[in-house]
Amino acid sequence: MANKRRLPSSERHENPPKRQAREVIVISDDDEEEESLDHILMRIQQQEESEALARQLQGQFDDRPGPSRATSSSSPHVIVPSSDEDDEALARRLAREWAEEDAVAAIAAQPLPDTSVCQPSTSSASVIVADHPRVTPNERLNEHFSLFTGNRPCTKCGAQIPSPRGYVMYSNHIPPPSLVRLLHAACPSCEINGTHCPVLSCCAEIRAIALFEALGGFDRQYLEEHLTSEMRSKEAVAAYRASHTQSVGPGGTGYGTGNYSHQYTPYSKGRRGHRGRGATQNVASQPLSVHDPAANHRDEAIARALSTITMLLPEPYAEEPQVYDMVPHSSITALLQLSKLPDLLASLLRNDSVTDWILRDNVYHAMLALLRRMADCELTLDVLIGARYEMQKSNGIEAYVWGDHNGNITWEMSNGEPVQAQPLYAYFQKLTKQCETFRAGASRMLEDTQGAQNEDASEDVEATIKGASLCGEIIAAHDDLERAMRILGKDPNAMSEHGKSPSSGKGKNKGKGPDPALAAEREYRQVHEKLAFQHVPFPQQGNDYTTYNYNRELQSTSRSTRNPKDRLHLIKELAVMATSLPTGVWVRVDEVRNDALKIMIAGPEGTPYEGGLFEFDCFLPLEYPHKPPLMHLRTTGGGTVRFNPNLYNSGKVCLSLLGTWPGRPEEQWSSKSTLLQVLVSIQSMILVELPYFNEPGYGQAKASHPGSIEYNKTASANTVRWAMIEWLKDEHRNGMWADVISSHFNIRGAKIRNWYVIASRHACTH
């Protein structure tokens, strides 16, 4: 295979070459006869090498034991490739078939025990029965225990050598010496190593053992660091609470602080008691500091571990692929799934801090190299796009395989079945969207700052370039992954959906099939993710933004330049917002001026604003983030309706975080505040269940208060008139919010009608 050429990443996944019959070669008598002859000889050599590889694979296939490979007669099993299948495709198909046969054979030979706790033995296998049989990672791995813990024959005297057990320590060498020593067990009889082959060029079995040992060392390192991190987080939170009091402003402030992320879901009922309350800062989730030597040391160890694992995975597109690259051991999928590696990848892919990406670029580069390698092989690709289960407790794959007393793996259970987690690919999609948003802003920033001589500006430009480069690599790795998925017939859009266990959500509808209400809400969230954040052109006439309240501010700052550091901060914040908006909040950013935004917020459930759509204009002044954003409510019935004590008919938004309401110093805007906090505060602390009590001095919120009941009736009627019916007019059919309006009322139409019927009956009883 010395002449095999590695295709570029953009080509190697597309349309593999077809196997062709030998063709008749006609040699011409022109001046290029010698060159043509060399070309012909090279092609013949490549053909012979490909046939030799096919014969080698067939020989290995015939030698593999197991009833699934036995034929009905005594004749050997013959591999018959299809007419459109080349050698590499044949090898990949055989690997997949062998893995499937091994899994089926293991299931057929084992009983179906309790699935809540997986013991490292054959009796621990658990089967998930849903729409179709599913195989958990421990089931796939149980049949291979003897490979990792059994005896190994000495190559000289034949004595049985016990498998050594030790600890892999990740050093500057890849692979680490501690890993190599574990692969060369000393024979007690003749005192020589039982295995003389190097790990990088041996068989698929040794590669699987090496991967097991590498993952075992990684798990130990991950668990130790996780325990230390939890202790640090508890200490930091305790110190923060001891030095800060919770911020509770006067009625009507609608103030909120905290480090909100995409996991925050304020779209729920019952917000009484949270009026004007500030959330505790999430101290544990702050980005790492470049001046933290301990954090840098941990990241170096993580990067070395990821690089070692990458080296041990199959590389079918290598310059000279080996047999273990083309036909890897079937245990590697389960090894990866049962380790802590998916947990680390999920945490890195969920991280929405561009600053953290840049500070930890060594870890992210190592992660991207690993993801690209995993995308090259079907067995490892399944770890990224296949079913993933929530682990409740695990002390690492090494403890599990060796059967330690604390080595059990406990799954999160729901209705007797393990809870299915979100595929890693879904996180990768969100990360890619953040990268696209950051790169768009960074490109404009770099164009505007060309030739800048200021030293501070140069540092910011360097950070911007570094971030844009890393984002480009993330996007390229995502494209490689999607190409591999399409080759396997996987739909990237379908794979990004949040894969819950089939039993999840059946509690209230047990035995009656899927709940239509739950299905509608899931669809609503999925559509929201696609529409939540976009760059669009704002309507203009000449240089005027005709439907934007802060047109004057845009005109007056059109020739001004934002401080490079503040501009970089804005680009990062928009990148975070691209995937962190809570359900029911949509943001549109002008394609030219990213300091001009329009925001749509859906009225939360259980409030008099439910089902309504409220539009806001937002402008980020040149001094942002040192000054708060400007916010203006457009949904006011043409200036006739005051929807809330905090929302004036003039469009004023009364919020201490915006500086439009007095409050304590900790309730005011600071350079660490974000626009996302403002949006969450409006949705969760202004558009509340009992807005009457947002008025200062109106006392404790009480649903039976006559004034509150009348206030809610008026607010509900105005919501229907101006926040629903108004949006259904033809003038909005092709407007900026057309897709949001359509999806909102089509998916939630029945729910909105039911809510207002119930609300009307409730109002009549009072």
C-alpha cells in the first residue's frame, strides 16, 4: 500500500472509487510512450496491492471463530464484494457486520437481568426494549473482558502471562511510557516480554488493549479532577454567599443577575415571589484564567490524553493504513462510550465562552483532532451520533472491567430503562453556530482595524485572529463530521434532535401513546433553536432605519469607532447569545450594524401575556459594556396600551439593570452584565403571573386580590388584541418576524386557545 494517496478531507468522504474490471490498455506510439508505460506499471502495482489486501482480509475473516461465520457446509466462507464496492468499502462493511454479529451472539447467550446497575460480568448485561432492541455499551464490552484482563501467551515458551494492571500517567511523550509498559507483560518462566510488537504497528487486539489502558488512565485523571473541582466550587460559592447578600429590589424593578446559559428555561409557571429578585452568580462556571498555573497544567494533561487516544483510534485514510485501521476491533465503540471521554467532550462542546476557547486552545485543538479521527471510522463515529445514556455513577472503565468492588456503572433510570442523553453531535452543532456568529463579527472587526498601531488594539486584534482561526477549525471539523454522516445515510438534522428515552414523558399519559401536548412543545423548542438568532438586513430608506426606534443614534455614530477591546467583547457576547437564548426569545441583528438589534419575547405560560409576541428595539451604545443597552418596547397598541407597571405605553422599559429604575449598587448595570441577562429579566420578572404587584408599594402578591384580577383581565384582552391579532395581519407576512409568527401560532395555536378559554371562565367566577 506504499503508493496509496490520502485524499484531502474535502474529497475522501465523497463518492469512493468504484471497483472496476481490468481494462484493455492501448499503448500509443507518440512521444509520451515512456511516461504512459510508467503510469501503466504503477496502476498494475496498485491493483496487485489492493488484491493482496483483500486476500489478507478474507484470510482473517475465515479464521475468526463464532457460529455467525460458520456456513451450512464444510466449505470455507467466501467474501463476495458487490460490483460497486472497492476494497476499503468492503473492509468497512465487514467490520460493521462482525460487530453486529458479535453483539447479537452476546445477547442471545445472556439472560435479561435488572438494568439499573451494570456489574462487570456476563450476568450484568442489560437490554433496553423499546421500539426496537437496543444494546447498552456494557453489553457490547462484556464479551471482551478476557482480552483486557485474561492471560496472554508467551511468544517464546507458551506460558500464560497474567495481564498486568497499572496506572497510565500522561507525560510529554505520546504514547506515554507507562502505557507501553502495560502492553509488554514479562513472562515469569523465561523472563522475557510476552509481546514484542510495538503498539503503533501491531494487531487490532493489541490496539484495543492499548485504548482500554489509555482510557483507564484518562478516567482516573478525569474523576480526580472532577472531585477537586467540585470542592473548589463549593468553597467559592460559600465564600461568595458569605460576602454578598441576595439582591431584592423594590417592587417593579424586574432585576436579574447571574450567568445564564442555554440550559436556563424561564418558560414556566408560578413566578410569584421572584419579583425583583436577583439570582446568585454562578461562580463555578467562570472561564479559566490564563494566569492560573494549576489550570494550565490540567489542560496540558487533558490535551496529551486526547492526543494519545486519537493516536490509538483507527485511521483508515492514513497514507499507509494497516489492517487494524481498516478492520478495527469491535470493542472500541463500547470502550469509548463507557469511559469518561464523552462527558469531557460534552463539557467542551457545551462551553459557550469564546474567551475560554482561546485560553484553552491546546485542549480544543486536541479535541478537534480527536473528533475528526472519530468521524473517519464507522465504529467511532457512532460515539458521536449514536445513542448515549446518562450515567448516574461510574468509577471509570478500568474499575468496571477488572471487577473492583466499587466498579459498578449505574445508569440514570426512567420507567425501568436507562435515560437517553443528547448526542454529542447536537452540542457540536450549537458550537458551530457560535463559531459562525463570532467569525462574522471578527471578519468585520479585522477589516475595520487594519493598520491599527495602538498596542492595546494590536493585542485585541491578535486575540480576534486567534479566535477566528479556532472557529474556522471547528466549522471545518463539523463539515467533516456531516460528510461522514451522509455517507452512512444519516440525516444531520434528524441526528441533532434531543434523543430522550422512549419512556420519558409517559408518566401522565401512560399506556395512551405519545402526549400531543408534549410533542408540540418539543417541536416548538426545536423550531425555536433554528430561528432564535439571526443576522438580517433591517428595513431602510436611504440611510434611515424606518422601523427602528434608535435610528438617530445609528446616524450619529455611523462614523465613530468602538474601542477594539469593547468591540471584541461585543462579538463574543453575540456568539454566546446565538445558542443561549431561552425558549420564547428571538434576536435579530442588523447585517451591517451589529449594535442594532430587534428582540421578540413570547408571553410566558400561566401569565396574562401567554401566547402574545412582544417586540423590542435594542441599541448598544459605543460605551457598551460600560454603559447599559437602550431598550424600547414597540408593542404598545400604537402608544395606547401600558401592558405592565414596568412597560410604559411610550415604550419605556422600567428595569434597574437598564438604569431606568433606582436600586442598590449591586442591582445596577456593570461592565460584567450582559444583554442576555436583560432579556431573561424581562421575560421572567416583568412578564409575570401577577403583574399588578410589580407596582411599588402594592404589597405581597395575592392571586385573589380584586385589583390584580381586573389588571390581569385587561392585560389579557390587550395581549390578544395587540400581541396576537396585530401580528396576523398581511403586512407582517413577509416581514422580519414572519417565520417566528408562523411557527409560534401554528404550533401553539391550540394551547393558546385552551388557555384563554380557561382564563375567561376563571375571570367570570370572580
